[in-house]
Amino acid sequence: MSVTMTIAGSDSGGGAGIQADLKTFQELKTFGTSSITALTAQNTLGVQDVFPVEASFIVKQINAILEDFDVKAIKTGMLFSSTIIREVSNRLKDTKIPLIIDPVMIAKGGATLLQSDAIDAMIQDLFPIATIITPNIPEAEAISGIAIKSEDDLQLAAQKLLSFGPQVVILKGGHLSDESEAIDRVYFQDGTTLNFTAKRLPTKDTHGTGCTFSAAITAFIARGFSIEDAISEAKKYIHAAISHGLNLGHGHGPTNHFAYNDHVNKEMVSNG
């Protein structure tokens, strides 16, 4: 079985972060391992508090996994501070393991999950060793410094992000509210661009979608899928997770991490 690893924060509500990643890894038939970067006290209504882990201990967790497991793909989520970003980047830069970066900045309820001085560290240390980065529109704007209001703006922001070194940039389209479909635009260093489209769903239960999508990409890459096929399948996974909601909590509820195997595969069989 392929081994995956997530380096991210814990979500006590179970919908995002480490918990979402490990559920996704499990559902997509990989063995999930982790290095926890922060503890959060949160639920579907928001984040009440954040307790970051010492950077040196985060690296010890990474060392423990990499010294014992043949990890096939790694993702990062909430890294919180420039110190943590630099320590993690320094540890991973020579591993040659595919690295998927979800540049988590703000929780669904609006809480800040990345310190303001950490963006520079992300650009300088983390993006140059990334295989894929998966920012949503607000994250892409904050990192690139470009306000995204049009297709031309998307192109400009993507090129700016590619200039920081990742092999692939995925601009997630969920925040472009004027579009009737959720379009994830994928930009490669060689100039290739792809669009992955799904029907936009009217729901408030989208907590953890970014974590889950990037974790799904990580799992499929660990299993040997090409980057394009991994993104395509991850898009199906997250669409199913949003489509078949769990109706939990009183705020932005979690997505359904079990829906892909419960619904998508059954639909494929029945349509076959």
C-alpha cells in the first residue's frame, strides 16, 4: 500500500486539517501518516484558539516517518509561521518526494491561520520545492499581490505564482461567485493550461474543502497517477464530498469524505 504524509494543523471539529487529510488518505486507499504543526480549538462555527507546535518537534515527527516509511507523496496544510515553514522546507528540500502545498491562510469562519510574515517564507523556501500548489482565489491574491477579477487576472496571478518555482499551480475557482460552475484552472511550467469543471453546489457545508482536495491529489499521486489524472480524480472526490453532505454542526459543516466510494464508484458501476 502506498504511504502518504500530511504536515498540517489539527482540527478538533474533524472537518479540515490533519483529520480531513487522514480520512481522505484512508478513503483513497493509501496509508496516511502525519506531522502535526498546530492544535486548534474549533468547530463548524469557527476557530476559538490556535496552539502552534515547536518547529523542532514538527521536524522530529517528519524524521520519524521518513526514516521508517517509504512515503510516496507529501502534502502541507496549515504551517502557521515563517519559522515552521523554513524548518519544514529545509527538511524536505532533498527528499525528492512529490510535494503538494495547500497554502492555508484563513479558516472558513475567517480566523487567521498563517502569520502575516510567513508569506515571504512560503515564497522563498516552500514554493521552489513544490510539485503542486493549490491556492484558492483569496490566497492567490495575497501571495501574488494581484487582485483577481477577470480571466486575464487569473493568468497574471498564475504566472506570478509559477515564477516562484512550483511545477504546477492550481487556482481553485470556488470563490469566483460570478461563475455558474466551479472551475479549477491548472497551469504548468511548460505553458500548458487545463480547466477542471464541476457544477457549483448551493451549500454552506464546505468546511475543509481545500484540505480535502489537496489530500486527494496527494493520495492519487502516491498511487502512481499522473498529475493531470490525479487532479481530475481529486476533483471528482471533492465534488462528491460536497454533493452528499452530512448536515453536521450549526455553521460551515464538513464535507462527506466517504462519498467518493459510497456514491461515485457505485454510479460508475451502474452506468457501466
